[in-house]
Amino acid sequence: MLKLEDTYLHQGKRRALVQEIKAKGIKSERVLDAILTLPRHFFFDTALISHAYEDKAFPIGEGQTISQPYTVAFQTELLEVKPGDRVLEIGTGSGYQACILHILGAEVFTIEYQKKLFEKTQRFLKRLGIEMHLFYGDGTGGLPPYAPFDKIIVTAGAPVVPEALISQLKIGGILVIPVGDRKRQTMVKITKKSSKEVIKEEFEGFAFVPLLGKDGWKG
């Protein structure tokens, strides 16, 4: 079992990573501080642990990846998380993004589509002592019993924006989702101004694993 040790070497690598993503344009000090705080190497299998502080995505099993730190920071910055926000995450994966949201003071609700990955991450987060609401299932339908949410983040590439997610967003809430084909996506930030009006902003050049489910990709 991986020892959860955060050495001076790890901390130094993390500081260098934070400087790297800051140089790439991340401005939010709260987001940068969260990435500095959270040991990314905890989320890696032993064989890949030496790569934990590279600004790259890496496989975590079940065809999924832990996202590139810059991408995590970019999505999180767009989300404008405030302490106490109820945040829905679609695609728990390793749990790294969810833990960043937790450090920022959010009440996190997160859904994972892959059963083995859900069970592995559930056990791991208990070891870390981090409490959040974890669910197994199809995240494209959101979590109606717990809606509405202040913020929603999708960590897999979608063919379209699922209407269910917009409907479960509070007025004034923000949804951040990568939309495109299976290989390349545009990051879309949707701000819900009223029940009938949304504002969309788009940012090019992202690549995520496919969002699977009823309103995602099929298999």
C-alpha cells in the first residue's frame, strides 16, 4: 500500500509545478494555493509516482486519467468556487479535482461512471480523511435529489452540454464543461442568468477522456 508521505522533495516539486502553471496564465491565488497544498503524488500508483509533478495527465486505470494540473487549475479558476458552494463534479476519477474543490471550501458532490474506480477512490478518500458525497452512476443526468447546485464541473469530454446539468444549476451558478469530439474539446463556461438565459464563454485547445452515459458518448 502506498505510504502517504509528503517529503520536502515533494513539496519543492509542488512549488515548481505551481510556478509553471502560474506562468501559463493561472491567476487565482486561491487555486494556486490549493494545488500547492494537495500532494498530487498521493493520487498516483507507485510505478508512476516520479511523474506526479509533471504538468501532464497520466493513466489511473479503467481507461481514465488524472488530469493535467494546468487543466485542473484552469477549470477550477473558471468555476469561481466560494467557501460553502455546493459543487457537483461529473467524473470523480482519482479524486484529485474533487479534493481541490474541497480545499477551496466547497461541499462536494461527485459521480463516477466506472464502478472499480469509484470503489478505489472511495477507499482512498477515507484514508485521506476527506469527506465528500461520492456516488456511482451516470453523471450526465446530474443528481436531481441534491439539486440545485452553485457550481457544476465536468471532467470528461462531452459531445453536447447535457440539459439536465443546466437545469440543476442555481440562478447565477456556473457550469464548466469540455465539449467537442472524442479527441479535442473546447472548454465551455456557462453562467445561468435566469431560468431561460445563459451566457457562454469558450476556450479552445483541451483533450479529455470521453464522457460516458445517456447524454454523453456511448461506450
